[in-house]
Amino acid sequence: MNKKKIIVLTPRFPYPVIGGDRLRIYFLCKELAKHYDLTLLSLCESNEEMEMTVPSDGVFKQVERVLLPKWRSFLNCLLSLPTQTPLQVAYYRSGEFKNKLASLLPDHDGAFAHLVRTGDYLLNLDVTRVLEMTDAISMNYERVGSLAKATSLKTLVYSVEQQRLKKYEQRSASAFDASILVSQYDKDYLFAKGSPEYDKVLVCSNGVDLSNLEYRPCFTSKQIVFIGNLYSVQNVDAAFWFAKNVMPLLRQHGDYTFKVIGRIKDNDRLKFDDFKGVELTGPVDSVSDSAKGSLAGVCSVRLGAGVQNKILEYMALGLPTITSSTGLEGIEAIPDKEILVADEPSEYVEAILKLVNNERAHQQYAEAGLLYVKQSHSWESRLSPVISEFKKLVN
């Protein structure tokens, strides 16, 4: 029997599958591909992405790409300033993409948009449509704007943008047949309980692919690790805050090091030059190999929304995890049993020393973290409500 067809719209080319947003949409599509034939329609910002070979993973039956150069995106944002369109949406507008969608859509039974960036293309179309929102992006903007020392142009734009984006996210969820958020916290931020939008929004957390993450706890190490894409403001802020505020206190207790794994811009890399014991790896071939031999993983985020994938990765790797209260949002692990929570520099130091000085405690947190992700964060189980919703709407 022929499968029904779904067209998937993405604002960024999902290959290679790195970074939280690409990882999530990839596994969503991987699960959907078990039931539907998927066509990928993706924006690309470079010729390299346009020409990149798509792996034979069986996820997409057809792949269509549209080039949207950065200069065009910046012009889109400039033109949208006098309007109520969020810059987050204006950045990804393309007439060619819109026309390509119009030509492909009649041959499909439904549409699946990744983020409000591409959901914008479906707002006024008569088609069965589902929106993968992932996070309440406006909540992240609100947090950036509220930082006391946030004086850069980027944080100013985030603050101005926040209110119009929140309204847009709410309007988008109202227009779609169903929407998906990664945590209950994000859902409660955007929608009032009992509202029509609230009832149409699914909460589906992230999963973790254990096959690429080897469980290797190491009690004897004095290396603390941070995993994240440092092209994002929340990860740069988190790593910088830890290096500046926690590491000097921690190094009073021994020769501790802080290893930051993930790609980073050259100008952001320079900010870490004055800190002792800090290593920036840049992009790596294997997160698992790079994190090997670390004592613990930290998630010192002060910004952001949704679920922090780094926490799930730490747990899969056997790294006892120390997270901020913000990082804990959307994670159902039990504090002081499966995960450690700290917000002040002294609290991070106390948690790290607890792991260093008590091998049994280190082992218990490592084992409890692995058990938590195994039981609670397989991609298939986490995304099953999405498959059920598609079957209800499309079939």
C-alpha cells in the first residue's frame, strides 16, 4: 500500500545532524518516515549546503533546496523593522521557497513545519498542517533582555523583539491543526490553561541516541566538561559565566580544568583567553571521545528554553550532571538523586567537590543518570504522541 505523503519545511538544512535543533527535527522525521513518505523542502544559506550529498538514511524520499543568502536575510530583517513581523520570521522569507512550496504541496497529504520560521509559509494555506515549535523562543529572548549587563546590540534586539515574537508564536499555534513544544514549562509560558491553543499543543521532550555515546564514568579526573554549540548566545553565556565565576574558586581546591566542546566563533574564543584551566576544542569528530576522562558535565545556562540536550548526553556518557535551575526546566530527573542542581558559583564548587571526595556518590549519580535517559528519553517513546497526532489528522 502506498504511504501518504508529508512535506517537511525546514529553515536550515538538517544535515549534517549536529546541534539541538537539527537533531530534534531529524529524529522527528526519522519516526515519521516509518509511516509516511517525506519530502524535505529546506532553505540553505550557502552553496556548500545546496550541493551537499544527502546520506542514504531512508528518511526523505525527495529533497528540495532553496538558496537564501545571508545578505538577503539581513535585508528582509531591515525591511521588517517598521512592521509587526518578528525578525526571527522575516529573516527566513523567500519568494522562491514560497513558489517551490506552492508547486509541491498539491501532491502531498499534509505539511510539517520546523519552527515558526517556516510555519509562516503555511499560515494562510488550506492544508493539514503541524508545527514543530520546539521551544518558546520568546522566553529565551525575554531572559536575554533581562540580563543586567546585557548591553550588546544583539541583546537589545532580543529585548525589543520579544513581545512581537510571543504574540506571533501564540497566533501560529492557533492557526495550525497541532503544534509541538519540548517542555511543559514552555507550553505554560505561551498559553493559558483551558485556551483553545493550549489544548492543541503537544509536549514531547527530546530523546538521546545512546549508540553514539559510550558510557565511561571517570572518578579520578579533575576535568569538568561543557558540551554545546557556542554559536548560540545561551551557550556562550553559560560557558563564559562558568569559566569566569566558578573556575577561579574551583582551582583553589586543585588543578581543575574546564573543557568546552563545540564550535565557537573566533571573537567569542578570545573572551576566554584570560581564564586559566580552560580549553576550547572547537568542532570535534566525536563528542564521546572528546568528553572521555571527565569527572562531570555542567549545564550552567542562564538563558534558553526547552530541553538542554547536553544534560541527556552527559548522563548517557556516565558524567554526573550539575545543572542550573534554568537548565533543569523540561528535565524530569530528580535533584540530589539523578542530577545535581546549582545556581551560585559556590554551589557548583560544592557539587563538584562532593563528586571528587566521594567515589560512591560519583558512581550513584553516573548510574542513576544513565538509567534515567534509558527509561525516559528514547526518541521513539518521546515522539510517539506526534505520530499518533499525524495519524489522526492525515489518515
